[in-house]
Amino acid sequence: MVAFTSKLTVAEIRGTLLMAFITAVVFPLLPDGYIDPWHIVNPRSIWLTVIIVSALNFVNYVLLRQFGMKAIRYTAILGGFVNSAITSALIGEELKASPDFAVAAPAAFLLADIAMIIRNAVLVAIFSWAAGLQGSITVFLVLGPMVLVAAIIVVVIYLRSARKTQVPSKSSPLTSPLALRSVLTFGLLFFSLTVVSGLAQRFFGSIGFMAVVVLGALASTAASAVLVGTHLRLQQITADPAAIAIYFATVVGLVLDLVIFYTVTRNKGISLRLAFFLLLVIAAGGVAVVLLTL
């Protein structure tokens, strides 16, 4: 116990206490029921979403701390589950600090994006579970080909560079995702998306809902995925529009990760390679969407 606690940082201890506080203190105090005439805002339901997403992020962060930044493959995957945008920036910083990392950087970047795509599908499944499996299966049929193509590219990269890849020496780890600001920011973002998407769907139908989900992905693809799963559970949308919405939200996340990576590294060569790889991944999902629509 002493050895374990000696490795904890103040931020991690605060994060653990914050997780207990938002679960055991705040959640029971919130009203359970809609507080608006349009039946859009349920405070307890929204806060439960914040608890679940925060818990998943915290578990991934603990695993990331366990493996450390030296295991770049694990770091990319676990970091992608927490926040693929920040992970892309960390990979870019590592590339700037160590040019030898150029061999492993594309694969690490794609691993983080694979984790992000899987996380989106899992979040939709978690929050739509009560409504049945049809929505989750449809989402997996769209996002699955994207994961498969990205995984094939990663395997090819690793096979071609098995003897050249060098492990990065050091890098800045992800900060704890359970800071008060991050929890409140996600809660406010999800609350805003819930209200706006509910009103958009009420007045503009599925098109309005999709527009809100895609625009919301600019801030957080996780929030968009949770939003899709929630609307599926409430039977406010059907499986096909949900799958199309989460596809476009995921595409926004992929493009945003690439932009962040290029902004950090200013490396045109690797960025163009990644753009080509992501184009293949996006095309795989696009074909799945077209087949689904037909």
C-alpha cells in the first residue's frame, strides 16, 4: 500500500476523490425526470453520462500510467481511448524531439485513431443498450471496416519497419482526465449538445440531429457518440441515421487529429502519408454507409 500510494500524484488523488464526489454526492441530489416541456433535459441522466465517461477515461489513464510512455503502442491505444487529439499532439511532440521516431510515428498515430473509432462504437453501444442491439450492430457495421483497414495499414507499417523502429526515450504523459475543469467542461458540452440536438431534431428531423452531432465532434467525438447512443435509447432516431451521424463525427475526429499532428510537427512528408492512410480508412467507412443506405 505504501509503495502504491507513494507513486500517486496530487492530481490523481484529487481525481479519485472527485470521482467519488460526482458519483456519491452530486448524482443522488439531481432530479430524475425531464425538467423542460419538450422532454429533452433530464439532469440525472445527463450526469450519469458524465460519470460513465469520466470513469472510462480514468480507467484508461490508470492503465496508461501503468505501462508508461516507453511502451508507445500501448500509449497510443490507451491515449486514443482517453483523447485522440491530445495523443496526436504527444506523438507529434515526440517526433520533434526524436527524429528517429519517424519510423514508428505513423503506426502510433493510426493506433490512437483506431482506439478513438472503437471508443465511439463502444460508447454508442453502452448508452443505447436498453433499446436493443440493432442500433449498436448498425454502428459497428459502419465503423468496423474503418478499424479493419486502419489495422491492416498498421500491421504493414510494423512489418516493414520491424528492424528500424526505435522506442521513444521520454515524453510528456497525458494529464489526469479527472480534473474538475475537464469534468465540468464535458458535462456542459454534453448538456449543450443534448439541448441543441433535441431542438434541432424536433424542428428539422434527422438532418438537424446529424448536423449537431458532426459539429459537436469538433469539440469532442466522445460527446457526439454518447449523444447518438442516448437518442437511440430514447428511440428518437433509428439505427441508420445514428450510424451515418457517428460516421461523419468520426471522420471529423480523424481529420482534426491529422491537423493537430501537422500543426505540432510541420512535417509534410509524414503528414501526407497519414492523410493518404486516413483517406483509405474514411473511404472504407463511406462504402459501408453507401451499402447501408442502399
